[in-house]
Amino acid sequence: MTQRSEDPLITRLLELARELTEESEGYLDRQDDAQLWYNRGYANGMLGALQALGYGAEANAVIESDCYDAARDQAHLPWGKAYEHGREMGVRETYEVTGNSPPTPIA
């Protein structure tokens, strides 16, 4: 099921995900900057949550999320942990601000 929305909240969430994605471009080559990794994870978590909530068409029209495998291989390293935490928070907070319950466990 795909929902179409003129909801300003969804529009703003998509804009934020786009901004975070653009600002964290090249994060895979920047292990020295955990904030870039966190931001990229957060954006990807937001996009995943929005897709799960039925806003896939809108999310895909704004930005394509990264292949998760690129960062998952780094999950045991400090920058990979930052990405994972950002991704979890992006999912959780997207569900919270949209008034939905996150899936269990947060993925």
C-alpha cells in the first residue's frame, strides 16, 4: 500500500532526509568523521521508516537510500556504530513524529 500525501510533516521529513544525505555524501571514505556516518544512518533510517509507513513513492522521488550492506560491514567499528545508532534513531523518531508505533525490534 502506497499513500500519497500533501502532509507538510511528511514533506519536511523528506526534506530533512535529503539534506542529511547530501551533507553526508562520501561518508564511506571518512572514517574520521563519525557525525557523517550518524547523519547518513539517520537519513537512511528515516527513509526506511517512511517507506514502511506507505510513503515509498514520495521517499523514492526525493532520494534513494543507500544499500545497507555498505555500512553494515563496518558495524563493529566506531564509525559503523555511529551509523547504526543514527539509523535506529532515524527509524524511531520518524515513527514518533508521525504518531505511529515503531516495529519491534527497530530495524
